[in-house]
Amino acid sequence: VCDYLDFIIEDGREELFFNNLIFALRQEGVRQIRLHAQRPDAAIFRFLAEKNRSIDFHIYFKREDRAYEIVLPGDWESYLASLKKKQRHEVRRKMRRLGNETEGYKYRVISEEEEIIHFLPEFLELFGQNPEKDDFLTGNMELFFKQIISSASKHGLVRFGLLEIDGVNAAAILYFEYKKRLYLYNSGYNSDYANLSSGLLSKIFSIKNSIEAGQSVYDFLKGEEVYKSRLGGSEVPIYRVIVNL
């Protein structure tokens, strides 16, 4: 369930870190490091960019997955203008239909720890209404969700974005915020509102809210779901890296 993996290193100290790591591993008889889920800006790639590396090794990397992200503009209209004409029309049409065919709707963000913990059971119920996600949500996975959300909420990192339609929680997204980046982790929707595209609209409203809040990047994380590119996401290759020491 980890979309990105990396070494946690202070910027500018990658060379010092990897030189010491490789030296120590060689002393222990380790001859190969295998790294998965590495973004192009991961520490290992930043280290390879150093021109004066004092240690030699062989490295191989192969693309294993992809993610999508949007570099957010300063306002909503600029975001819409960045979409392809067809997708821009679809976003506006879905938002207009939501307003025309309902008594009213509201998108809001849940950010306080107590409210997050209180809403979590309902989110898991919405999450489970999708048959594919219901299979994913095993007992162990549900326990993991509860633990990671509880822990992250204590540090102010986790959010729920909630789309209410006619006073009913129609869809919700679970995401993390860190250093002006939003990481869309998962989502769920009430099947009674599927005809209004409530699941997709919850993501659209979260993009709009992120722009208004001054976020810099909207990260859809790993996965090739079509909506990510349709909503303006640019592809980010994810690599498997093998280092022979």
C-alpha cells in the first residue's frame, strides 16, 4: 500500500548518506540493493546526478508503474483552461447538472483529529460500496487504514473531502497534505448518487478547493485510472532500481 518509497535524507547530503550506506553494506557482505516505487526525484536519482561521486557501483532501473499529478495554477479558470476541450466541457456539464438536479450540494473538508476519527467508519462504508474496493478491504487492510489515519491525524496530515448532496454524504475522498502537496489516497461514494457522478465530482471539487487553498501540486498517486489524465494529471514514471555493489 506504499505508492512511493524513498530514503529520508536532508537535501544536499545524499552523497554523504549513500557513500556511508554502501560502505557499510559492503562491510556486511551485501552485494545488491533492490528498491521499488522510486519516483524520478527519489534520493537515489538525486545522488546519481552528483558529478563528484567518490564511490563506484553499477545501477539499473526499469519502469514498473506510473503515477499522475497536476501542478496547480493560481485559479480555477486557469485550471479549466488547461484541460482538453472535451474534458473541460464534461467537468462543467457535471457541475451544472449537480446544481440543476438536486436541492443543493456542499463540499467541505474535515481536518480536525476528533472529527476525522468519528467519520472514518462512514468512509469505510462508502469505500466498501464499490465491489472492487470491497474485496481489497480485508480485515487486516481495514485495521491498517484505521491505524494510519489515526496516526496521521495526530500530526495534522490527513483530511477527508466530503461531498454532501441534499444533506446526504454522497462521496468522500481521503487524502494527505504535506508541504503544499495534496496526496489523493482513496475514495468512496454512495451508490444511490452514482448517476450524478458523485465520486468523480468529489475529486473535481477537491481540486478546486486545493487551488483556492494555495496548494502547489495535486498528486493522484500510483495507478492508471482514466480519470486521472482526464482531470489534467501528467504522467510520472515509477521505477524499480537495482544497485550492484
